[in-house]
Amino acid sequence: MENAADNFRESRRLVRMYSGDVEGRLPHGSNTQVLGHILGQTQPDRRDLTNPWRVFFESWEPSDNESDPITKVITIESNKLRGKWAPFLENSSGNDRLDLSRSEPTMEGVVDLVKEIAASSKSKKDNSRRGKAMKMFHKFCGTIDSHKSMLELIPEGSEYVSIFAGTLNVIIQASVNHERIAEGLSEALCRISEHVVECRSELQMFQTQTMMELVADFYAHIFVFLSDTMDWISEKRRRRLLDSFNENFYQKFESQVETISRKSDTIRNLAARSSRAEQRVTRLTVEDLAKDVRLGLTGEERRHAETVYMAEKIERELLEGRRERQRLREDGEHFKQLADRLTTMLQDKALVWIGDMRSTSGEKLTMSSRAGSPMMAEWRSEEVILNSKHLEDFFYRDRVRLPNDSFNPTRISSEALRRLTEWMKDGSSHLLWLEGPPIEADDFDNPITMLANKVVELAEESHIPVLSYCCELRHRERLRIGNDTREAQSCVALVCALLRQMTELLLPLFESEKDFSQERLRLIDGSILGWSQMLHLFHDLLSLIPNVTLCVIDGFHWLDDRSTKKYLEEFIQVLRASNVRCLFTTTGRSACLRGQMQTPEIVTIETVDLREASWGLDRNNSWAVS
């Protein structure tokens, strides 16, 4: 399939090269030569056909005067975008790096890339979240021609088309292997392009200077958005959080996306008003538009604007974080929503609806406050995330979440779901253990593991902060110094995975008397010998994340061993002393949980049928719950 795509691209390139030379091959002065001259004017620079990525590696200045009000701002932003493109590509990992030999910075190249990714996703049977992203990318591709037509209205438009398309290619390729980023990016591109198709037809009728300035301003803002996107992905890469589930790309860039969308809406409205000669109203509307403070600035002014922009961004994120925690504290609706979703599973099995959800509005979101302490210090979450990025070496990121496509609620006992739902409603109970029978099965064939992961997914849909990890013992894994058993190493992996996720739930700016410096966090070296440092940090972070956080730990029984007994007991005791709700799910005996959990906190699932047919539908195919 790749060969066919490569052949198609090569044939298209050869045709374009031939079309560029057509004028010289025709008799001078003939009608065909005149026609060839006209057609040749629409062809790109011949150097771009032999080296299509030239625009990103060679310096370029527009031919028009830089004071041209139409191109001045977009020229500045396109040059800044070009400056970030090469380092971004170079720092991308193998799977995230665009193959320049098999791609080109054209709108057709964007469409080809999306088609190839979609075909690859289909062959790998990727999960539903990536499928949603691919649908959104396909939808965006439907607007590609309109973007091209609009950009070509601007002087030097073909250069901007190349920069726009080439940047899209490299960002899309960098995002597709990270489902949350791909989902958010595709949604943002669709939102930005919402009115572009309508604008295209109207612009053909009203190509006034005012309109061209608006189009240039529209794409200058898009270029700033793409530039910020590369910065954000690079920063996530630097902090080793590309696969984090706690940051939402679209939410991060929502204000920028909405501003750009309003710009396109203004272009559309201007065209409509032009037809009614309502220029004065249009001018007032344009003047009222919000504008990115960095737009068009260079040198010291740009650096100052960047500082102002980042300060305002941190302030907005801090305010939004405080508002979100206030909402979580006041309404208590999020666990109610999660219980509702679990109840739906019961309804799917024709079970009588459990009853009205008991309000949890009395639940308090408290922070560890020691304002009188002289040791109080101000910390930034970004700083803590960077100081803890080495923890990524001690656990497997793919065990934080598992795809849910194989989950089938009809295979889950109604009684098990009912007990889980009641626990979600009961704000006074913080720990629950679903103890299943010993099962030898892969993750996706293990119904209890899939139930745990489904709870995580439903919690996210209910906007509940989530910590999760699926424990395992990896065969043939090299034990680090200090870890004498696989159980000890897996115990370290669990805590390090939770620590990393907790750093992502911190407010952007917070005060604490605790030490979150690199010196302290570097004491955690992946060895069970550093357990006290890990557990103390775990305890400190628990006091700083939202009280309504849900923690889901699957496969805890794999960690049970004489070498880990005291560590696991301490871990459960710290969780019990916190306000975090924690769900343990196991398909095997856990002596530690049996000793630490109270009777009302244990749901024992005695039997399970692992046949292909659905479980839990009759007496012979059911989970017995005690």
C-alpha cells in the first residue's frame, strides 16, 4: 500500500514539473504558448518541485515591501513558525517524526498523510478514541481546498500555503500516536475551519484590501496557534508527558481556537455586509475583535509580549483550576454522574433502577494549610513535573490506561455493579476492593481488569480527577539495583506512576511547606530502598490534589510477596488516611488487602465464566458475589 501511495505522489510531482515547463515547449507566439504562459503563472517555483521542503530550511523574505499592511503581520508570524519547524522535527522521536522523503508541504500532502494514518489505524484495530480523532482529521481535510484558496488571495500566498501545509503535516504526525493530543488537535482544527468553506465562495466576490487584511490576520493567528501547539508538544515531550491523560489539548487552546473561529466568522460577515454596503458596521465589529498581544511584534517587544502572555496564561489557568476545585467541592455532582453511568449498565441488564443518588454536597475540598509556618514556599506545577520526569523510567506508561473496546457490560454481574454503584454514592467510604477469582488471561480477556478500566473512562467523562495503574509482573525484566524481586520492582512502578499523575493534578501555582525540589525528587531512583522517600512524597502530594480524586488500582495481588508486605501495608494506610477514593480490583489472592481492608470494603466475586459467550446472563453464566 505504501508503494502505491509513493508511486502516486511521484507521478503527481512529475506532472507538476512538466506543467511548469509547458510554456517553453510550445511554439513562440502561438495561442497555446499564451495559454501555457497563463497556466505557468499558477505553478510553484521549480525548486519546490525538486526540493519541496526548501521553504523550511532556506531563508525567505517576501518580495513586497515589509510595510505592506496586508502581509506585514503574517510575514512575521510565518517566519517565527518556520524557525520552530526544523527543531521540532529534529526532536521528534522515530514514530512521531514526519518522513520528508514520503511527504510534501502541500494541501494534497496533508490529505495523503491523514489517509495513510487512517489506513494504518484500521489495520491495527486502534481504539475508539483514536478512531474519533481520525474522523475529525478527515472532516478537517474537507476544508483543505478552501484554506488553500483563501491563502492564495494574499500576496506571496503560495509560500504561506507551503508553510501552513508543512506545519500541519509535522504536527499531525507528531500527535497521532498520542490519542489525547490527536483528539484535541483534530477537534481544534475542525473548529478553526468551521466557516472557511463559506468564506471561500464569498471572498471570490469581495476581494477588497480590508478583506485581504482580515484574511492575513486570520492566518497570522492560525500560525501563532500552530507555533504554540509545537511549543506545547515539545514541552510535553521534555516533561515526558505526551501520553498523559490528565491534560486536555483542546481545553488548553480553547481561547485561541475561539478567537480564530470568530475571525473567520467576521470574514464571512464582512462579505455578507459588503453585499449590503454596511461597511461602517463591519469596521466597528472588526475593531472590537480580541487580538493576541504577541501578534506582529519582534525583538524586545516580542519578548516582553511573550512574558505578558505567559503571565496572563498562568493566571487564567490558576483561576480556572481554583474554579474547578470550587465546583467539585460545592456540587458533588461528579461522583453522582459516575454512579449514574454505572447504573446505566444495570439498566442494560434489565435490573430495577437503584434509586436516587444521595447528595455529596457536604464533601469538603480541603488543602493542607499551614499559613503560619515560616517555611511556606511558592511552587509551580510545571517545576514539580520537570523535577519528577525521571520517574517515567520506573513504570510503563501504557499501564496507566488500557483501551476499553473489548469491555461488555452484559458480562458483568448485576450485583457487582450494584455494590460498586453504592460505593460511589457513599461519600463516607473511601476504599473498596473487588476481589475476583484467580484468572489466567490477558488484560483484554480479563473482565475485572476491563471493568476497572471502564470505571476510569466513566470517571473522566464525569470530570472526576483520576489516578490509575494496572499492575503486572514483567517476565525477563532486568531488576534494578536494590530490587531483589519482581514484586518489589512492580511496587515501585505503581507508586511512581501515581506520583507522576498527581503532579499533573496540582494547581499551576500553589504554596506548601513541603520540598518539591529536584534534589529531593532525585532521591527516588527506582529502588525499593528509597521507599520512604516515595511514600513521603506520595503523602505530601495527596494533600495538594483535589479531595474528590478517584484512584483505581488493578492487579494489586501481583505485588503481594514477603519482600513487599510492609511496604504495601504502609501504602494502604496512607491512602486510608487521605480523602482520595480508591478502588482495588484483583483476580487473585491478596494477603495484604485481606489484612488491611474492612469487611464492608470487600466485594468477593467467587466465580467467573471465561467463555466467549457473555457472562452474567443466567445462573450458569454468572459471577457469584458475596
